[in-house]
Amino acid sequence: MKSKKGLIIFLIISLIIFIFICYNVFSKKDKYNINFEEINQRQYFLDFDEKYGVINKDGEEIIDTNFDMIQIPNPSKDIFVCMSNYNAETGSYETKIYNKNREELFTNYEKVEAISRQESLDNIPYEKSVLKYKENGKYGLINLSGKKITNPIYDDIQALEYKEGMLTVKQNDKFGIININGDEIIKVKYDGIQADQYSLNENHNKKAGFIVSIKTNDGYKFGYINYKGKTLLETEYNEIARINYINDDESVYLVAFKNGQAGLFKNKSKVLENEYEDIQFDNINNLLILQRNGKQGVSDLDGKKIIQLEYDNIIITGNSINAQKGDEVTVFNSEGEKLKNSNFISVLETDNKNYFITIDKNENYGVIDKDDNVIIDNKYTFIDYLFDNYFVAQNEQKIGIVDDKGKEVIKYDYDVLQKIEGTDLIQGIKNENIDLIDKNMKKILTMKNAQIDIKENYIKIYNSEDRKYLQYDGKEVSNINVIKEAKLFAKKSNNKWGFVDKNGNIKIQYTYDMVTELNEYGYAGIKLNGKWGVINSEGKIIQEPIYDLQELEPQFIGKYYKVDLGYGENFYTKVN
């Protein structure tokens, strides 16, 4: 009986161990690919009036403008890091954390700070999910609710640029990496760590790896750790750089220098020995320009030589490789074959596989077809493919449009001609005018000193006196038909602007020289005698027109004007 009971206990324990192993093998989270938050709806904005405060999306004051600096780590959450009383000796501010009710938070710590970064997916200059706190002279992480993520064991915690969600930690002058969940990604043992800046697809910087370094008697030595935490190159190289223009999450191409000589690695495998003075990458054709003993050649990413190292200089332009030896230039295609037409120094692909742009020895542009037949002579200063069978062509100083027979279809009369992305329209700029040209090469609209906004389902072109709404094909439409969410719509009559409802009934009289559309908060800008003010949806003036503004159309958050200070930060300043 005892034996049977013992067997049952053994089986139960074995089952528990088995479940534990399975959980850890199959359910363990991937600490290298954390999910970081993207901010789609901003609730809070900085308010600036010599000092900083905070307003919400409705223009209501949350924190009054009494602070030297305010950090809003996550604009969708009510956490505000408010700084004042700068101490020049310590180089720091007195810092307090408030919520939207002006309640002070996290008072049990010596200091709590947002973690600043230079870039993020949605232009939020902070790590959006965590704060760093100081306790007994050391730093740790807390989340925005105040829950501890790590103990205070670090001398410092900083953002790792180009690797959102990852943080550099410092202990005893050594560096490592943790994620915003507190998981150790790289042990704290390096003298330097930086992300390789790889970011070519929807993964953003998740697949970026790490260049690590240690300090030796011979200077710094570099190694490489991939995004999974696997060491690909040990710290024994004088310099390492990832070729970031190759869209491949799993295959990492690294140029590594040792003793002044460059080699190429694909993950851990050596593709090219360390015997080159330089290795350059051409991202159009995925080719490498190699230099050894002062001579250059070309190889592919597998190390296969397609042009031998016997040329003084090699330049890759488009799909052509210009190889110079003395005074002679030989032109090859991207496969290493000599071009048939010796007059061309370069052949460039277009979005249409039937057409190729050519550049001759006099640096004149023309076009050939896929069979190498010249269809547009090399007589232009510049040519670029437009769409269908049309090309933008520059003749001396002016720009026009030609077809694939070289026939002029739009006169050489413009300073700029370009397709409006996502539409069937071409924008032409000359002097102070903007012309809109449809796909049939017909000019459909001209407006002076205008600006074009591309909306989700329409185009708006406007200046200080007028505005037009167009479909993507150029057909003019009413704002009532394209601005679906609005209750009132701007309308012009007898050179004055007012507002009508969706049935065309006048709701705000034609009084103003210019207006904006009502914003989502029910406010619109009004212009009278050259000055801007604000009205609400009932037509009541809530800010008299007293402001000179540079923008053609001022933007608002509630009663707040949007102001761009020119260095990546947007502020909102309250109207009276």
C-alpha cells in the first residue's frame, strides 16, 4: 500500500516538473521583442507662456504655466514631470510628478524622471511606458502607475537610441542593456553599446542589433550581438558597421576592420577576408565596391567578383557601373557586362520596366526602351519618369513634360513639375503660381501663393483668399461632400466667408475675409482686416481677430493655437 502511495506521489511530482519545463520552453516570453506602445490619440499638450504648463485636447488647463520644463512621457496618460529651480552646481532641477488632478505622485523617492530619447516611432521624445527613480543614490525603473519594475541597482539608466523599448544601464563604469520590462538583454560588462540603427520594415527597430565595445591597451575593440542576444562577432575588431540598407531581418551583413583591413561577415560566416582597404555598399544593386592596393573592383554579397580589382575608381550610378582606368572609362551593367552603347556613362531604372533613363558622356539625359532602342535623344539637362508614357524633362533652366516619342506635351515653362503622390494629378510651380494638371495633360486649376493638403479622400488647395476641394482625379467637389464628420462648412459669397450646414442653410453670416473649417472641438479660425481670431460653432467670437500668423490656416487645440518652434517640438499657446 505504501509502495502504491509513493508511486502516486512520484507521478504527481513528475507531472508538475514536466508542466513546469513545458511552460518555460514553450511559453517563455521573448524578451528581445517587447511590444512598445504607439501613441495614436494624444490627450495632453505642452502650454508655453514664458513658463511651461499642460493642457488637454479640449484646451482645458491641467497644469498652470509655472514650470521651467515639463516632460510628458506618454501624452495619452496623465503623468507630468514638472521641473523648476535649476541648480547650476548640480546641473539639475527640482522635480515633482503630478497627475491631471494636480496630485503629487511618487514622493517616496529621491527623484523620478522621464527617460529622454532623440527619436521614437511617433515622435514622442521619451520612453512611453516607464520612468526611472532614484533611491539611495541608485536608479531603477517604475511604470507610470508607480509599480517597481527593477530594484535601484544602477548608477544610471538612459535610452538606447534607434532601439525603442531598450535601455542602457550603467554599473561601475560598465554598460549593459535591459528592456522596459526590466529583463536583462546584455550583461553589464561592456565599455560601450550602441544599436546598429537597422530599420527597414514594419518591425521598426525591433530587429536592430548591438555593436558592443571593450577598452583594451590597444584602444577600443568592437563586437556584435544580434537582436536575439546571440554574439556574432567577438570584441576583437577595430571597427564594425552593419550594412543597414539590406532588408533582411535574419541575415546581418557586417563590415569589420582588423589591423586596418576590412572584411565582410554574413552573421558569423566570413564572406570576404580582412584584406581590403575599404568596402562600400551600393544599395540599389546590392553590390560591394572593394578596394585593395589602391585598386577597385566590384563583388556581390556572396563575395563573387563581377568586376576585377584593377580600376583606379569605380562609381555606381543607377544600374550602371562606371570603371575608370587612367583616362578611359568603361561602363558595365549590374551583372558586370559592358554596355552596348559606349556613349552612355549610366543607365537608370524607372518605375516602368519598359523605360530606362540614360546619361551620356556630356551628362545629357535621354531614354531607351527595354531593347536598348533610343526613344528620347540625350539632349536634356535632366529627365525623370512620371507615369504611363510621360517624362518630366528639363531643357536648360525650365521644366516641361514629354511623351515617349520625345513630343512636348507640357511647355517648358515650370520651375517644378511633380506628381502628387497617391493621386492622378501633377503639380506645376512657376513664379508664385501653382498649376494642377490632370493625367490627360490638361491644366485644370491655377492658384497664386497656394498650398496643397492631401487628405484621406480629397485634395485641398488654398491661399489667403480662396480654397478648392478636389477628388484625386482632379474633379472639383464641395467640402460638404468630402468632410463627412463636420456639422458646419466654410463657404464664400461675394468675397466674404461664412458657414452653412450640410443642407446649405446659412448658419454664420458671410462676414470674414477668410476662415478655417471648424475643427473637431467646434472652433474655427476667422480672419478680418488681416488678423486672426476664433469663433465657436454658434458663431460667437471667443477670440477677437488680433493675431498676425504666418500660416495660411492656423491650427487649434480647443482655444489654443498650434505653434511650431522649428526643432521638432509643437507647442500650443492660449488665446485670450
